[in-house]
Amino acid sequence: MTTAEPSAFAGTWDVVEAILPDGVAAYTGTITIAHMPPSFVLDWDITAGRYVGIGLAIYKPTSDGHVAIRWCSGERPDQVGTGRFASAWTGAFTGEHTMVYYLPDGRIYGEWTLVVRQTGQTYDVLWQKADQVHFRGIGLATPHGLAVGWYPDRAQLAFLDYQPVDRAAQQLTAVWALGTQTTLGTEHLSRACS
């Protein structure tokens, strides 16, 4: 769900530096990124533990005044669902929005009210019906719109936005949010030697 070439991300990466959202130096280790078209699955084998990641949505304003949604989950990383804001786009993600998610086969997955609140450098994101919260996640502003991740235990949720540093795809950098923090951490990766 990124516009960069798969080769810019796929492979094994050494963690050169990782800084927690509170500014403290964090972990070292390796991260393996596997391209499972059209998404990526990440496996962190770092001094802070072993983690696997996927499960995100991208909300992207379109030129015709709407918001298009693309999303995938850890259960089916090889399939991407779509969606749209059913409410009028006001030009800001903060606030409440009515939205519809579609499964990869085109069937409706559900309709929710998306509640987005900015909390420092991150966004608190709720998917709810009436007053019942179905999912809770965190969001990051990106050049393409708002990227959000979710997990049942928000305190265990980390959400990263990786970008290639160089055209040779030998380095990646990321800003990242931790479910309980309102500031961003950073991560710098270098492609591991074969």
C-alpha cells in the first residue's frame, strides 16, 4: 500500500538507530520485510523482542473532493480492501466521518463513524457504531493522507511509516508512533549485507 517500488523495502535490514517517542535510544537488531503483493509483512527481531506487523488503512483525499480508503489486515496481507467516506470531505481528518469499508471481493464489510482526534504528533482513531467502539488505533499524517493502524491492546500498538532515504534503496528511515505516546519516535535502517 505504498507508491515506492517493492525492491525499495523488501529484504533484511539492520537497525542502525532507533529512538523512542520520549527521545531515549531504544533497540538494535534486524527487520525483515517481505513483499506479499500488494502489501508488506514485517518481522522485527530486535533486542526489545520479536514482533510481526501488518494491519493498516490509508485514507487519501481525492481530487474530486472525496476520501478513498485502502486497508489490509494481518489475517490476509495478500488482499486489500477498499472504502470511502460517505460523509462530505471537509478538508480535515480531525472530527467525525461516516465511512464504508469493502472487503477485497467487493462486499460491504461495514459502516462506521470514524472519530479522529489529534493528540500531539499522532492521531487517536476510533471506529464506532452508535456509542460502541469497535476498533481503536493510532494515526500518522503522511504526504498521501492519514495512515492508521489498530490492535486490540492499544498500549501494544506501534505504527511506522518507512521511506527510502536513497535511490539505491540501501537505507530506510521511519517515524513511528507508540499506542500510549503522543510524540513520534524514529528508526534508521541499513540494508543488511548478504
